[in-house]
Amino acid sequence: MIVDTPTQTVLYTLEQAIKAYRKLCQHNLDAVAGDITVDQALTLIVLDKHPSLNQQQIAELVFKDKASITRIIELLIQKGLLTRELHPTDRRKFALSITAQGKHILARLSDTILLNQQTALAGLEQAELQQFHQTLQKIIANCVAPPPCA
């Protein structure tokens, strides 16, 4: 394939797929949970599964920088979905907890998350998904440890 603009590369197509998936997810979240973004939902899910993580660890798992995760957490607190208290053993840190309202939202989202994944992956065979995953892992490895520039 002749590529004459960056928008014709497979990486651009991957970016399009990610944006389309996030748009689908947000549309379905809006129908179930109203005023919550995909990133806020991801943050709640990560905290639910790993309640002892600090903000930096959460940021890494949801692919956000420190400032973005701080804003997301602050919005979740304002919405009454999270609480933030001083850490019991380290006064320099905060402990985050999901509120009852946050747990309720998470319970309502579980079916939506499954629907989003099923919709996005419809028609793909397991072998195709495995190959796609392996290909993505190679791309990630190439970007994490690129060869030196000439």
C-alpha cells in the first residue's frame, strides 16, 4: 500500500478505532449512568478492583497523566462517587474510597461494559483477536524501546 499522508497508515486507523470505541462507550454510559465519562468510569472500576492503589498507579492503569487523574478524582468526589481521607499510616497520602452511590453506578455499568465489548468485537474470531493482540504488543514494544536514531 502506498501511503501518501499519515492518515492512511494503520496507526491512524487504530486511532480511529479507539475514538469510535470511546464514542460508543460514552453513548452507552450516558444511557445508564448519566453524568459520568469513560475516564471517570475506568477510574472507578480500577479503584473497585484495587482499592489500595495510589493516584500515580491509577493514572498508569487508565493511561492518564498526574494532572488529569487528579481532575478526574476531584470530579468523582464532587459527584459523591468517591471520598478522600488522609491515609491512615502516611499523612502525606490520601486514601480513596468508593461511596455507596459509586458502588451503585458500578453495578449498573457492568452490563454496559460487556455490551460495549461485544459490540466492538462482533464478528471477530478468537484467532483474529489473538493475532491482533500479538500485533499490538509488537507495536507497543517497538514504541517503548525504539532503535537509536541515525
